[in-house]
Amino acid sequence: MDIMQLVNMLEVVKTNYKEIDFLLNADIAYTLRKVNEIKAIIDKDGDLKEPFYFQLVYRATINYLASASALIDYCRKFVKQFDKQIQDEHSIKVKEFFNNDLCYFVKDLRNYYLHEALPRYSIKSRQFHEGKDGVLYSLSKQKLLKWDSWKVRATTFIANNTEHLDMTLILKKYQTIVDNFYSEIIVYNR
């Protein structure tokens, strides 16, 4: 495997993140202009309708989580082609960036989506900075904790969070870690 395969997979992750970020952060009027099909999510009272919007969010979230997981596998395979010293250095870097409860949660969330259920989202209007309307996309802590296959660190993350886990912030923090880690890997190998 060469560095370009890793770079390409990283671009897939970034593109998938941009899509979910767009769905979760764009103000509603802008979203309606940009994504014509989303018209169906607003009812006559201005409330968000579930079905179509949830389908978009489910698809985008699954794509993001699956590609992030694939990126981990790609990187592991990429590093195996080097000598033990580089592999050991890489392991240290992985722990430095990803050895935290947030990363364990995101990794296990992929398994939850693919093997347990599509979680019910709490979708509420919210005010963004500059007074724009947006969408608060969250998952219920209590409902997530009912699943018994979370790893300990993921369970800790959920338990230490508020009742509604703000997925917009969680995915943004995770993507920042991904960007920082892989930019170091790519710069080092060019």
C-alpha cells in the first residue's frame, strides 16, 4: 500500500464529515436552497419532520463512521510495511491522539449503528451564533446505555456526558483529532 491510498481514504473521511457537518450545521434556509429534497423535512408549523431528514442523517452518519473505521484499517496496513521501530513510533502516536473516551465512543458507535440499531435522534431547532436557525442533533444517553456491547471507555464517555449527547460537537471533535493525526502521518511519509 502506498501513501496515496491512505491520502485518498482520508479524503473520503473528510468528504463524509463535510456532508454530515453540512446537514447538522447549515441554517435551515440555506440547507433548503442547497439540498432541494430536504424541503420535505419542514411541516407547515415550521417543525422538523422526521422520516426523510433522519434518512439523510442516518446515511451520512453511517458513511462517516464506516469510512473513519476503514481509515484506521488502511493506516494499520500502511504502517505494517515499515520496520519495527517505525511501527512502534506509530503505536505511540496512535495512543497520543486516540487513547481517549471520545475516540472509543465514536469507534463503538459505528458498531452500534451497524449491529444494534439506528438510534432515535432528538432533533430540535436551535439558534446558532449570528442568530441563524439550525438543528440540534443528539442521542439519548439512557437509550445508548441500554446496549451491553459498549467497550468500557465508550461507556465512560456516554455516562460522563449530558442526557443528550450533542453529535454535532462529538463528530467535530473527533474529526479534528483525525485531521491532526493523519496530517502528521502524511507529512512524515512524503
